[in-house]
Amino acid sequence: MTPAIFVHHRIEAAPRTWQALADRLAGDGARRLAGVDGSLYGVWRSQIGRPRDELQAISVWPTAITAAAAEEALLAQDPDVRAAHSETMAPTLRPTDTAPPTRQGNYAFRWFATPEAHWPEFLDLCAAAWPGFESAYDSQVVGLWQATGDHTGKADDEASGAGRFDGVRSLLLTRRPNLAMWERSKLPEGAAEAQVRDKLSRRYDLCDWTVVSTATLLTAVDRQDTARWT
């Protein structure tokens, strides 16, 4: 497990400015982060489940940082930012390093709120299910982070569950090659896939709350997604 601190940023852009803002975050924003020892892990745009003009980004820090300081470094005073919610997170089982994702695909951002008593079993189920999930569906588990409780924005946040639930809140980020594989991964074929789905279903049933949205990676190096999703 890497000791780095990750910060998830959810950014509301002014209407029709998401692409220009994303370009600035990947350029000037990344340079500002580097100037204060941070780095840009990725920038994503909405696919399904979140507004068109919303971006998600993750920054990485070698030592402790507040969500407010990370947000300021990434966004500065960009005039196209209408609102932002940033949240510090600690990696759990993954990621084990700070190398950013680079392949385009269907990225699922799933937040969980899990009672503390269920958290050890939740982690065990993840560790047991992930290898089969990845091999069966040409998919990757990018990371599972535990929220630290330090965040900006509204105290009660509907998108991440901040301020709404006790216990452990976590963010799971997975990559599938496309939305067709998203659907395929929900419909197991054969005994091995059924066992994977049973573990993931058990994990789902342990939590108090969960929500998912999907996005595509604007900082991908292999190809750009030009579809209009939302």
C-alpha cells in the first residue's frame, strides 16, 4: 500500500465549459500541483449518472494535505468553476503506487457507506473477488480509498455521502473497456463468474448506502472519447 494521500475533486463547470476547464486542469492545474509536490492522477468527464458539466479529478500527495489546500492548488481561481467538493482519501488494498491510469474506458466511481463492524469483511470480499472480476471481464480495479472525513463544499453531500452516514465511507474506482462490459459484468456466465458475483453481492448487502456513476478518462493517452453521453 502506498502511504500517499489522494484527494477526490468533484467540479461543477459553467455551462458548456467542461472541456476547456478540463484542458486547463490537465495543463496549468497539473503544473500548480507539481509546484507544491502534488501530482494529477486523472481527470474524468461525466458519462452516466452525473451532470454533463461536472468533472471529477484526483490529485496525489506524498504527505498529509488538507482537502482545501489540494483544491486550491488544482483549481486556483478558475472563472469557469461554479462549485467544488474535494475530499481526502487514504488507499486501502489498492492502489499500491501512485502511477495514474492511462487507458480510456468506462470508469465507475462507486461510493459506499459501510458500518465499521462490516468493514473487515467488506475488504476481504474485495480481495477475494477482484482477481476473478478482472480476468473474466477485461477490467481493472484502479483503487479503493477510505474517506478521511476532511472535505470542502457542503457539509451534507448527496454525491459522496459525506455528512450523511456514520461508519466507513469509501470510493471504489473500476475500469471496464466499455459500457457493454459493464452490463456483461452484471450477468455472470458459468460457476466461476457466479462465485465472483456472489462475493460482490455480499459486499453490496453489507453497506448502509452506495451510489455509482460512470465517466471517461480525459487524461487517457491511448484514445479520446468523443461521444456525447449526458
